[in-house]
Amino acid sequence: MIEKDAQISQLTEDNVVAKVAELMETLDQVKKYNALTGSLKKFVLIVISSVLVFFAIAASVGFLNLVVPLERPQFIVIAILSLFIPIIGIGLGVFLIRKKVSSVKMGDWQPELSNGFPSALKMLLELDWDSTFEEISFGRFSYAIYGLFKTAAYWLVVCFAFGIIGNIISFIVLQQPLFGGPVSGLISLLIVYLVLREDLSKRYRQIRALDSLLWELRWFSNELKRAEF
């Protein structure tokens, strides 16, 4: 990410080459963020489908238990096995997202930039600044939305797991289920936060860095228009 340089009053040739290298590296990263958009709908569809299948199985088991009462070990095994459906769904969705992001080509600009200042200046002059600003803004939005969906998906799975496993344990020990409702949801949210804390913190820092990048690029484009080399 481009870090905002303090106390820069003018552009030099070395300064321009370094800035262009940082800019192109950041735009490569933005391309990865934008690649999330193409797979985001598929990710959401897979997760929602797996959750619906989980609910369908849970409803079917509940209905079957009314018609033909299941023994407790059978009920526990079915409940635990059904939990793997949303887990597999989320895992598959994350895998597809990462595969799509990994397919983005990086560093195509490096051979040209290795020629120094003339190539760097040429790349800057050919750059569509308005389009670049839009790509960065859209990439930031895609990255944030994916993070929200991912966190929500984890929270759903933890809610299911906490409810199923917690109620199984309480039923075995106390002969009655105890877990469910808002308290279970809040505890699950705390668990998800603890698990994804580093990921959320990294995501927040990167989004803030993209915000700073937009401001710096606007300054840089204005300086470039006024600069004399």
C-alpha cells in the first residue's frame, strides 16, 4: 500500500519511479479486491443454499421424530452430521473466492518500469486517473462487503454449532435443553470475533489504507500536472 509521504514539496525523477512502483503494486491488489465481486454472488448463493439444506434436514428430522421417535444417540449423530453441511458450504465458498483472487495476474508492469523514469512517466501519462479512482473505491467496497458476508456466515455456523452441541450436552447432563435465543446469538458473535479478530483488524487497516491512497493519488495527480521534469 502507498503510505502517505509527509513534507513532499516537489516531484523528482527517482520520486516518480518509486511512486509509480507503489501505485502499480496497489492497483494489482485492488484488482484482487475487484475480483471478489465476480465470485461474491456465488459465495452468497453457496452459503445460503447450504444453510437452507441444513434447515430442511433439521425440519425433516423433527417431523420424523414426531412420527417415529428417534433414539437419543441417533438424534445426536444426525444433528452433528447435518452441521457439516453449512461448514462445507462456507469452506467451498471461501475456496472459490481465493481461487478467483489467485488467478489475477500481478506485476505485468514491472518489465516496463525497469527502464526507469521515461517508462514511469509514460505509464503515468497514459493512466486514466478517474477510472483508477473508481477502481480503488469499488475495490474497497467489494473487500468490505466480502468481509461482512464472511463474518455473517461464520456467525451462523457458530450459532448452529453452539445450539446443537450445547443443547446436547445440557440435555445429557440436565435432561433439558438450555441454549438458544438472543443469549446464544451474542455468545456466538463473541466467539466469531475472537476467531476472526486478526482478520477483521487486517481488513480494517487495508480499507483505511485504501482511503489514504485515494487522497494521496488525488494530490499526486495534481502535482504531476504542475510538475516540470
